[in-house]
Amino acid sequence: MTANPSISFLPEDYLQRRTRRRISVLGVALLSVGLMAAGSAMFIAECSLDHIERLRADALRQYDQALAQQEETRKVEDARRCVLRRAQWAASLVEKAPRSNVLAELTNALPSGASLLTIDLQTHPRQPAPSVALTAFDAKKSAAETRQRAAADVETAPFDATLTVTGLAATDAKLATYLNQLGHCPLFRDPRLISSEIQEDRATRKSMRRFQVQMTVTSIGARR
């Protein structure tokens, strides 16, 4: 006689209670596993966020240090350029030729029958060259030359010296000769006649040509 496996001698309420306990234990186990997994994920995420925050803080600190170094370098470069500019300005104020040489050139260029009355030497800031319309090629070339001059720290002297001479000449030919002689003198550039009028010499009672000539001194307060 064989036993029927479907027949159980346990009470039905006991089997139900045991089934419920198993389900409860299984649910608690699954909930524990889920909570542990969620906690692990939160811990890993928090660690990752902390690591990212530390990396971000290090990057910001390095960026601030680089900015500080760049600012320090810029200040040093500005100070160096300021010192160089002041030195160039000071050098531009130093006469490159004695005034006695200038006076000697002015008198040596005088022809017979001409004389000097006054000599006026003035220095003034050099005016920038007037801007003109450039083609694209010329603009690029000018910009490249400007960058090269800035890289080499080459700056022209900021002052020009203008010489104004007032004198007397017996004739217009004598005045023309004087202008021609001044034009061949290496100390002067662009001699030009400012004014010319007839004036009577009180001593000799002769008519003289009173003139005023202006020129740029190339060796005083300016570099060529």
C-alpha cells in the first residue's frame, strides 16, 4: 500500500501560518538587500561627488594661481616697459649735438650780405603720422611691423626740435643761397621759408630782405 503525497496530516491553519512566515522572511530579506544596495549606491555616489568636488577645488585653485602668476608677470612687464619708456624719454631730452655746433652750422651757411638776428630752438612732442586708408595687405603688413617693434621694445624718441631763425639778406638770391646751404647741412631737415619782407636798414639806409626760416633739428631731442 503506497502513501498519497497529497494527503497531509498537518492542520491547514499551520500550513498557512508557515507560508505567511516564509513570505514575510523573504520580503524582509529582499527589503534588506534593497536597502543595502541603495545605501551602497548612495555611499558610492557621495564618495564620487566628494572626489569630483575635490578635483574641482584643485582645478579652481590652480586656475587662481595661474591668474595670479599671469597678473604678476603683466605687472612686471608693465613696470619694465614704463622704465624703458622713461629712459627713452630722458634720452630724447639729451642733446645729441652741442648747441655751439648748431650755431656754427647756421653761421657757416650764411653767404656774404646776410646776417642772423634771432635763433629760437623749441622742443615739442612728436605728432603721430596721419592715418591713411590701407589695403588689406598693407594693413596686415603694418600690424606685423607693429608687433615686431613691440616685441623688440623699439620706440622712437617722443620729441622733435624745431629751429626758427630770423635774419637779414641783401637780396633774394642771398636768401635762396642760404636756404640751399641749410638743406645740405646734416644737422637740419626740411628748411623752409616762413616769411620774407623788405625792411630798411637804419645804419646803411639800404633795403634788406628780412626773413624767417624754420627747420627740424635731427640731432637734438630726436633719433633718426
